[in-house]
Amino acid sequence: MERDLGGTTALPAEPEPPASAAVVFGDRLDLARRYCAALATAGVERGLIGPREVPRLWDRHILNCAVLGELIAEGSSVVDVGSGAGLPGIPLAIARPDLRITLVEPLLRRTIFLSEFIESAGLDVTVVRGRAEQSGVLKEAGGADVVTSRAVAPLAKLAQWSLPLLRDHGRMLALKGISAAEELERDGEALARAGAGKAAVLECGAGIVSPPTLVISAERLPRSERSPRRAAKQARKAK
């Protein structure tokens, strides 16, 4: 079924949430529904979400991202790099109001969409326009406990953007889907050289989303713990 916009191109109607959405969002499910509606309307109209993605917004996008909260400690500061339409940052903010979330996105039309939704929903989320590697972004968002990303860049490049935004022993969590293990094997050595350790593929959302969300997790090592020998060892472990 499509929604008539009064003479403009009709858009697919936003889908109803599955039963599992109530488990993830609890009494904030209405906020999640508002976000789904925003993606299905303004998100499509502004080119942030493809029309064909609307029927699977809940399972493939919103819930797939929200379950990432299983891997994040209470009260953590989270920076979402290349946030785009707010994935995974906004679903995380709705499901986990205890988190302090900053969305980093370079494109103006996307930051406008994010800011408009955040204000209308009353979410305590910060939007920073810029690229993760820029000094201004590092100043505004650096020192985070967790840096998240979804479909932003290959792992080797992503590490260069994510690790500088983390405090020592903070973690980057990159949503990678079925390619996660293959990508970690390919880029494990580059990840270690960039200063990361304890790299692993983790699973979250089992029983909520199918298939479960696959995430590459890596920890930022203090400089005192980095060395070429350690990097090579970490790369071998990642494989």
C-alpha cells in the first residue's frame, strides 16, 4: 500500500513494527515508530533511504541497529561516524536513553534531517557536521567510550577514522553484516598497525533480528601497548 502525497509521487506506507520491537524499545516504542515514519517519508523524499527499503525498515535497519546496545555499557559516550540517516545512532538513542550519543555526518542535507528529527522527538543527541578525521570533529567528539559505524568504509580506512575518536581502551563497533569475518581477516593487520587490539567478530540481536547483527569490535590500545611485534600478533589472532 502506498501513501498519496496529493499530486506528488506516492511513497510506500511505513510498515508496522514487529512484536520484537516492543522488547527492544519498551515504553519508547512510539519514538521508534516516529523515526520509522520519518525515514519512510522525509528520508525517502530527501534521498537518505531508498523507496525499496521502506518495507524492511524495522528488521533490516532500525532493529538491526538498536540491538547493538547489547555490546555497550551503561552510561557510555558514543560517537556514530558517517551517521547518514541516523543509523545506528538514533535507534541506539531511542532504545538506550542512558547513552550520550553524538552523530557525525559531513553532508548538510543529512544533518538537517537528523537535527529536525532529534528536535521533534525530544532526544538528547548531538549532531556534528564534519568528517571524522577533521580536527574540529576530534575536538567536539573525541575521547568517546564507543565509536559506531554502519556501511561507511572498508575496515582499514574505518579504523583510521574511528580510533582517534576513542579514549584508550575504548571500542570501535562496526556493523558489517555477513562480510564481517572476511573483512577482519583481510584488514586485521592494518587494524593492528592503526593501534587496535582485541579485534573480534561479535553477534547481537539473536532472537530479535534474523539473521543476528554481526559487528567487528576492536579496542584502542594505549601507545605504550603498541609495537610492531604486538601488531603482528594481534593480526594473527584476528585471523
